[in-house]
Amino acid sequence: MCFLPVRPALADETEIWWASAQAEADRDGYLLLDDDGLRKLVDEKADMVLLDARADYEFAAGHLPGAANLEFDLGDDIELPQAKRQALQDLLGPDKDRMLVVYCRSFR
């Protein structure tokens, strides 16, 4: 048996895909956060919903403290099923101005 220490993969502005992700965010009206930006929000205890969009087994294996889990699939950007839409609304609550921070493993 062999154990290798590994660090989590962290996204920042030096990643090769960052520019295209930023262009998509600009087009669709949301902001991208790098690791330092998210760390700052967490340290400041910002009023936000932290949403882990990975599969439940990945979430169970490890997630950011305080994160909620709601898995999203690639097809969900076309049409979000009603049950998932309701689960998201329940998670967000009545405050429509509350910040939503979504993260996943592969940034898709």
C-alpha cells in the first residue's frame, strides 16, 4: 500500500482556461472568484450560500466548511428540473440579494 500526499487543485487567474471562463462570466453576468477571493469572503464571514455542485459521494469525501450540496449536471444549464429548482430555492431562502458562491471539481 502506498500513500502519496497530495494538495487540492486550486483555481486562479494563471490557469490556462481562466480567460475563457472570465469571458463567459462577463457574458452571462456573474463573477469568478479565485482562491484568494473565496478565502477573503470566508474569513470576513460574508453572508453567502456556499454551494458544492459536485456529486454527493464527492461531497461526502470532503468539502469546504459550511457548504451545502446540490449536484448539477451539464444538462441542467438547458433546463433545471422542477425538483432541483425547488431545492435550490429552499437553499437560497427568501433573500434574493444574498450572495451565492458555487464551486465544483472541474469548473464546468
